[in-house]
Amino acid sequence: MPNFPKPRIPDAIVPPPLRKPGKPGSAGTPEGQAPSDLKTAPPERKSAGDKLLDRGKEAPIDALGWVDQRLAASGFLTGMLFRKVPKGTNWFYTLGSATLFAFIVQAVTGVFLAMFYTPSATQAYASISHINNEVPLGQLVHGMHKWGSSVMVILIFLHLGRTFFFGAYKYPRELNWVIGVVLLILTMTMAFTGYLLPFDQRSFWASIVGININGTGPVVGPYLSDFLRAGPEFGATTLSRFYAIHMLLVPGALIALIGAHLYLVVKLGTTAPPWVRADRPKVAAPVAQLDAGANGHRVDGAPISGEGNGASG
Amino acid sequence: MADDANKVNGAEEAPVRERVKPDPPGYFEGESMTRRHVFTVASQALGGLAAAGIVLPAVGFAVAPIFHRGKERWEGVGPVSDFVEDTYRQVVFTETEGIGDAGKTTAYVRKSSEDLGEEPGKFVAVSNRCAHLGCPVRFVEAAGNFICPCHGGVYDFQGKRIGGPPVRPLDQFQTRVRNGQVEVGPRYSVTNQMEPVRARDPGEFTGGIWEYLYPPRPSTFPPP
């Protein structure tokens, strides 16, 4: 882990045993001078209800502290959530998170669709009709899944374009680019296998064409299309095969690789956009210093190019 | 280090019998592996064995259909008198059982014609599956051609490609006559010279070197 600067943690989320005692006048202690005579002006006693309320306010923090004392996750979480981002970070940098959000929408709506869907060639179409026409909110959930898939494909391509045009795939982030390409392929696999599931005329013939395109690959193509169909013709198990790939095989791989993708993003940081230049000294250097810089170093000994330009996060 | 330790323990003065020093360290005379190494290798081998025991059947289960050929299926499509030489009659029959309408396919059937150089007294069943990407073609009576709605593939009366993106003639089905009924059977593909070969998927060339680039699949039936 790079040594992240530790931001100040709000007192509210620090468990009581670790909390520093507050200074007078700050955080909970009464402000102003201490009463001159405790006998004439005794401190107000809190009622039982107020005490209970105070304890209630502490309860979630205590629970959080209890978990964190055992998990020791707050260091990692603050490092992740309060990490520095480079100058020039803009809205284009949200495309990855947007893609992740689209994936989460797909995952959640997919789980609920699976409760009503029947992956059988004779019943699939009827079960989709049932979802759309009779299940409460079924059309909405199905619609979110159907249109959300297009949204996810569009967003993943925009995210890819952002990474490419900002040069964010370069050292040391090549591995994250490779993982991203695998995620793109898996997303396309999801789109392809999901298209068949409604089992109407369009999805049936589109899948026939898609499988046959797979078959045109030399040497392995014919076997690949046989594998996808589970036989030489579109058969009884083709639909269940697509269903299993769509909701078990690929989502598992997607989730694992998204985890690796995010880990590398946090570990390596993000890049500055290409139009953000290196920080330059505000005052122009005297000519003598510029001459001294001819050997590749500034007068103070730091190399002139590359280092410390603030462009790497 | 070891020598120092011996000195401290006074082992140097004790009459020890000559012993071969382990070389490399950790190995004793006659040993080719340390105990630790034996257990490392053994536990990794056992783990690999267990993993293979799970993965191989699962993968085999998933790819088995590639090597499985179903039962040969014949279906009657009409009496002999229904079919003539100079035009096709459209028939629908089941190619894959158990999946309802999705398992049905369409063929265009006619009597064989000596004018086209075919063996007389037989029946020709042309599949409506386009040889480009598998869309359903239809026979257009006025033109005497098969035309595909998807990407404009055109085939002549015999099913040979005459235009558009298809890569070979239309597939055919084996035919036979039983009890006065014309029956259609397994699918097969043809080359541009109309020689029968094992069924290929749409988009795959047939004949010549293509027979190796798009090898026949074990899940299909031998051509007639």
C-alpha cells in the first residue's frame, strides 16, 4: 500500500475507547467558565430519558467500533475513500463508476427476474409474458434489465474511450487495461447470452445468427457453435445452457474481475487528464540557473523532466 | 554458524563419528528430497488431483454434446403424388424433438429432374436455412429462386448460390419413400458441384480445402 496521508477522522466515527477526551468548550463539554460554586449552582442533572437518548446516539457508533476493532478496516477504508485524486479530474472520470452502477442494476434486477423466469424452450416465452403482463412491476423490472444492458454496453465503451484518449492505460496501469478488456468481452458475452432468453422471434433468430457467426471461425468454429448449442441443431438444452452462462458462469467472473479492477484503481491511483501540465516554478528562473540546467538537472539537483510534475496520482 | 554452535556445546571435543555433511543443506546421506519437500510435493499433487477430479467431469459434461450424435429421425411429409418436378412444395417438420415450435424446420420438396442431371425417381428436399447466417429463405415461384430476407442471398432453382453473401448452396435433407409417403431425414450440406458432404453450419464453406478448415462435426450424420 502506498503511504496515504491520513485525513482527520471525525470524532463521531471513532469508537469511545480510542476517542481523545474533548477540550473544554469543544465537542460536548459545556462552554464558558466553570460555575463558581457547585453548591449554589449545581450542574444540571440529565433526566433518565436524556441519558437513554445519549446512549442511543452512541449505539451505532459503538457497534461500528466493535466491528472495526475486530476487522481493522478503517485504515484501508479511509485510505480508499479519502485518497487523493490528481488535478484536473473531471466528469469523464465517473464513467467507470457509472458502468459499475449499471452492472449492479443488472445484477439486482436479474436476480428478481430469475424468480419468475423459466429457462425452457416451451415455457420461456410464456414466463416472460407473465412477467410483463401479470407480475406487479414486472414490466418495470424487466424493462430496467433490458434497457440497462444497452446502457451498460454503451457506458463500458465510453469508459474504454476515456481510458484510451487520456492515455490512462500506460505504465503502470497496463494490467488494469487488460482486465478491463476481459470485462468488456464478458459484458458482450452477457449481452449475447441474455438476448436469447425472452425467446421471441427476434431473440431466437438473432441467437441463431450469432451462433452461426461463431461457427465461421476456421477449424474451431464448428465445434464452438456445437458447444454453444449443445448439439448440431438448436435443441432442448440450448436455452438452459445460455441461461446458465448468463446468470452463473459469467457474473461470477465479472464480479471477481471487477474486484481486481477496483483494487488496481485504488492501488495505482488515477491519471491526470493529458491537458494538465506539470507544475512549473511561478517565477522564471534566472539565466544562470537555466544554463546550469543544461546538464539535465536544476540547480537544486532535481532532474528537470518527468519527476514531481504532479500529473500522477 | 554451525561450527560456532558446535564449539559452544563442546561437541568438538566429543568423539563424534564421521558424518557426511548435508549437501545441499537439509539433505542427508542417500536422500534426494527433504521431508518438507516431500510433503510440499505430495500435498500439491493431492490438491491437483482433487481439482482435476472436479474440473474434468464438469468440463466433460459441458462439451460432451459436441461428440454426441442423436438418433436418426425420419418424418413423412406427404404422399408421393403431392410432389412434382418443376416446382417446390413447402413442408414443415420436426428436426429437434421436445422443444415445440423452435424444433421445427421448413423444407422445399420436389421430384428429382433428369433435365437438371439428377437421378430420376428420387425426391429433393431443400432446407430453407440460408447458407450465409441461417435466416429462413423462401422459394419465390415467379422468379424460380430462393431469396433470403436478411442480407439478400439468392439461390437458383436447385439451391445453388447465384447472388449475395452466402458461401455455398442451400443444405438438403435425405429423402426416401415408405408406404407411398415421402419421408425426410437427416440434414446434409452440398458443395458448389452439388456433391453431398456432412452438414455444416451456415457461413462455412464446403469442398476442397474448406473440408479441412471447417472440419466435419461428430454430431452430424454421414452424407448419403
